[in-house]
Amino acid sequence: MIKVGIVGGTGYTGVELLRILAHHPQAELRVITSRSEEGVAVAEMYPNLRGHTDLAFSVPDSKTLGECDVVFFATPHGVAHALADDVLQAGARIVDLSADFRLTDVPTWEAWYNQEHGAPHLLPEAAYGLPELYRQQIVESRLVAVPGCFPTSIELGLLPLVEKGLLQDQRIIADCKTGVSGAGRGAKVGSLLCEASESLHAYGVSGHRHLPEIRQVLSHAAGSPTDVTFIPHLVPMIRGIHATLYCRSELSQVELQQLFEQRYADEPFVDVMPAGSQPSTRSVKGSNVCRLAVHKLIDSDQVVILSAIDNLVKGASGQAVQNMNLMFGLPENTGLEHVALMP
Ligand SMILES: NC(=O)c1ccc[n+]([C@@H]2O[C@H](COP(=O)([O-])OP(=O)(O)OC[C@H]3O[C@@H](n4cnc5c(N)ncnc54)[C@H](OP(=O)(O)O)[C@@H]3O)[C@@H](O)[C@H]2O)c1
């Protein structure tokens, strides 16, 4: 059994890790941390986990965490930086859900996150945890940076065209919608029912922190600098990300459909829907699936790709477990076969 520790167990990605790992046949939860809920039983705080774990929250401590085989960091940025060295030196592997190890360039990270990078010496060994692009690096790594939720939906939607150089130009637009759980469980005015319900607004228009990550991955896949106009919006739903991606290509609808189907034919968690489809966030809620549909507008070079994920599953905790499976030589889909909730 893989001994698992979770730092940040009271947040939304932390409790989603618990939900997924509760039925993982090879994972045994050993440590779950929260500084604010120290001593509280997990099942008392999250009754959906009654009968699935007897653990109580404890304060993060690198010695106890180092006794695990893998430690998930479901924490704000900057936290994994401080603990990663000790945890790795003790022999545990790390799957970090925060942005701490996603960017390869230290000045870029420091500019976007307004703080000094706490562990730049670890960056060369960190794998970017998008299995559909970096599977072999993940298998060989002891430190994996799980992609952000928006980047996952955008990168998977654009990869087939970008990596084959099939875009006509650099005019790529990612118009994205997210549910409120994307902001975490902490109390914030913008997450209040009265603020978020029955409304829709854009944010981070002039530059969102996920932008350098999206640029980095698409540029690497393309082999040349690739930029995107990325505009996130908050919509009144709890879970889900929907990305509408606009770009231009000379490929026909039939060729686009073939390209996408072939690219993801062997991917367990990317579903290319039939031509003419529109994936909904509801169709992926609670599952580790990214649902894609590719459209070509009539009498135009305009391509529109629709991409839907659950921000807490393929956009965070499910993808984190997918990475753990790869790092420990397990079948990639172990414990991740949940069917989406309907309605
Ligand atoms: N929410 C999403 O949809 C989503 C998707 C992809 C990635 N992410 C990323 O995943 C990470 C967690 O997100 P979340 O939404 O789960 O956040 P959250 O709901 O705000 O939870 C944060 C957790 O981290 C713990 N924590 C905070 N400061 C800490 C510190 N200094 N040391 C140790 N523990 C600390 C908190 O518990 P205590 O304060 O009690 O210790 C809490 O359990 C973030 O980096 C986020 O950007 C989130």
C-alpha cells in the first residue's frame, strides 16, 4: 500500500483528494494536516467521509510527512516551497497541487506570485503533471507539479493543433468560465451566495496567474513562443470549468475531428466527442474526464474548441492521483473511474 499524507486537508482540493483516495485500492491515508482544525476528526468536519477514515487533522510536520511514501500539497502557493526539501530528503515523493513548481523560470514565477521563490534548486527535477504531454517525465520524477485548472482545460483543448504546427497564426483566444469552488474554501466576499449567484463577471483580464503557465506549456509543445488571450469568468455554479477556445486553421471539420480523435485515442481521461457536440460541465462533474469537441465554422478558417472539466477533479485532485498512479507504477486509471454525477 502507498502511505499517503495530505497537507491542507480542510480545503476543497484536500477534501476531494480524500473522497477519491477513500476508494483507491493501493492508497492508505496516514496523515492529513490543518493548522486551524488540529485534533478535529476528518469525518466530523466532512460527514460525507464518515465510515471512510478515522483520522484527525494534525499540524504539518516534516518528520511525520517524511514517513509517507507520497505527500500531496493542497495548499496555497509558497507552502510546498518551505517543506519540500525535508519531505524529499526523508524519501517521500511529492505531488503539489499549488503553483510552486509549475513554472520553470524563477523570475517569471516571482513576478506573477509577488514573492521570492522558496526552492529554485528543486525546479530542474519537477515534472509538469499533465500526463497527456509529460507522461514519461512524471513516471521518472519524485516531484510533480499538478497543472492549474484553467491550464488543464486550455492545454488539452489546444495541444493537437499546437504541437503539429497546424494553427494559421498566433490569434488564440481562451474564453473560460469557472465555478466558485475554484477560489477555495476560505471566506471571501466574492464567493458569497449573494455576490456570486445570478451573476457573471470576468476577472484577471489584463493578466491572470495561469497565463505564464499556459504560455510555457503551449510554447514547449509548439517548439516556439506561443501566446494566448486568456479571460476567465466566474459563473454561479459550484464545480466546473468550460473553456471556449478560438483559433484559426486550414484543416477541414473532418480533418480536425480525425486529428483530435487520433491524438487522444489512447488517453483514458480525454473524451473527444462526436463532431457537432457541445460538452457541458455537468457531464464531467465528479469525474476525472476532460470532454472536448472541435468545431469548424462554415465558410471560415475559424476553429472553436470546447473543453469541459471538473476543476476539483481533472483540474486538481483527480489529476493529482493520476500522477501518483504513474509515479508508483500503477495503472493510470486506478481509483479514478468515477462516472460523472447526473443530474
Ligand atoms: N480550488 C480549485 O479548484 C483548485 C484547482 C486547481 C488547483 N488549486 C490549487 O490547489 C491549492 C489548494 O486549493 P484549495 O482551493 O483547496 O484551497 P483552500 O480551500 O483555500 O484550502 C487551503 C488548505 O491549505 C491549508 N493551508 C493554508 N495555509 C497553509 C500553510 N501556510 N501551511 C500549511 N497549510 C496551509 C489550509 O488549512 P489550515 O489553514 O487550517 O492549515 C487548507 O486546508 C491552491 O494552491 C490552489 O491554487 C485549486
